[in-house]
Amino acid sequence: MTGIEAERTTIRTAVVGYGLSGSVFHAPLIAADPRYSLDIIATSDAGRQSDARGRYPGATTVPDGDAVLARAGNLDLVVLGTPPATHYPLAKAALEAGLDVVVDKPFAVRSAEGQELIALAGRLGRVLTVFQNRRWDGDFLTLRKLLAGDALGNVTRLESRFERWSPEISKAWKADATAADGGGVLFDLGSHLIDQALQLFGPATVVHAELLARRPDEKVDDDCFLVLRHESGVISHLTMNMLCAQQGPRFRVLGSAGGFTKQGVDPQEPYILAGGSPLDEDYGVEAPEWAGVLGRNGHLDALPTEHGAYPEFYRMLGDKILDGGTASPLPLPVDPEDAVETLKLIEEARELGADNT
């Protein structure tokens, strides 16, 4: 690391992709943290370019990742919020251009690609991490706190769901994507559910997988159910469904001393979609009526939800980069090795699911 890098106080950042990922997650979080400057936003869509210029007048809009890499000498960090099939080539090119990189989930389409990127970042001394933002959902933080306090005793089962009513495929790339392109709900929502399960209960294997396509235009899967067996003994039931008219509990966790049930989904994404900012006092605050229920000794008690905290990802990343990058002892917000383990379980699920569909 040069002296100039060591004295860096602002992280010059480009966001590549300005769909839901770039416009709702990355750009607002980066703009809200004073240690970052949002210098470039890449999107080929004219409407999105106009929106980006209106929201972030200090940022230059360019059409694609190649245009971003052509300006690599004026950047420190590239954030990839593009379709999954582009993650590996764009991340590789950005690392080779001397930039630190954030890759949205899924990290890559194949676990071997993720491992290659980790090895490359290590050789080049660049920071590489994966945006597993659901680690900072308020309901997930509530569950982690509950487990840390041993309120449920010996946990035996996790049920975790992301279910939505989306009868039509809303994005063109998703409509055309195959499994080889990173299409389907297993790559999309499954990347979150698997990561959360591994964070809570440790390494696991897939012992059952159902991968189905319900919507007429779906090329991969939009209705999936996985069973993970963790080395810790916990069994995780993970459900993801894009054609679900009535959703089940977001979490249901059973243990020897109690149980926990949580309805609803984290409010951070809809809050930003409605025009809010991560800097607002109400950001990440869930309405009291959505509190989870803790059941112990025959009693049911409301358990208020912890504040959601997506900004924590970029806070931790900023600490890491400004403290010396890979030379810093500070942790990454997400170890990319964790994302590789998630991809390996997706690969296991695809192999098993082929026998169950």
C-alpha cells in the first residue's frame, strides 16, 4: 500500500447497475456514509440514468462496467449490483484494475468462480466482500440476540421463509436467465436464507431439495424448499416462493426451552422505495404490531424487533478499507468464503433437486 493509500480518508466509489440493488440498497447507503463519495453510477437505461443524476448530482453516469473500469485510476471501490452472470468477469476485471470490490449476492454463478476471485484478491492485496445485507435485517438481529441469550435452550429446528406474490417476472434479465446465468429464486432469495442459516447454526449439508417452476415463463425455479442438516444438529427448513398468495411466518424456531415465531419482512427495503433515507430517525424501525412472539413455559410474549441496520455493512467496510485494507486486522462485513459455502449448498441443492422434480 502506498503512502497516498494509507492516508486516504474518502473512498471514491462507483456503483455498477442501478436497478433495485443499486438504487435501493447500494447508492443510498453509500451516499449516507460521509467516508464514501459516490462518484460514478453505471446503467445503460436512460430513465435510470436520469433518476441517478437527479438523486446524486455529484455522480457521473456512464453506460456500463467497462466505462467504469476506464476511470479506475480515479476510484477506490467498485460495487457490483448487476445480474449474477456478470459478477465473476466484472469483479475479476475490477480487482485486476487495482480496485476493492463489493459483489452483490449471489457472489458468482459457480462456487469455483468465487474461490478464484478470493484467490485473486489475496494475490493482489485487494479487499473483496459480498453484500449479504440480510444479516442486518431487524428480525434476524432479533433472532441472533435471542439465541445468544439461550432463551430457546437447545435449538432443534429453524424454519425460514421468503415468500412473495409475483405472478409475473418483472425483470427482462430474470425472464431470460437460466440456472447457468444465475437465474431462479434459489440463487436470488435462497442466497439470503442459506447464508442466514449458516450464520446461525454453522456448517450444513443439503439433505432434501425441491426446485419447481410454477409461473408459465419461469425458466429455472420460483418455488423451492430445502432441508439443511447442520453439523450442530439443527435442521433448517428453508422456503422460497415467488407465487405465494398467503405467506407463512418469516421465522419459526423451536428449541428445548421455547419457541420463536416472527411474521412479516424487514422494513428497510420498502422504506427506501417509499422515498426514505438511511439517515432518517425512522429508518430500520419496525411497527410494534409486527413484533415476534416468544413462547416459553406456556406463556406467549411479544418480542420487539431490533432496528434493522443495513448501513452497518458499509460502516464495517469503510473501517476496513481506511484502516489499511487487507493489512488491517478489522473484519470484513462479510467474508467471501461464507458466500462460497452458500454457493456450494446451492450446487448440492440443484443436484438433489434434479431427482425430486
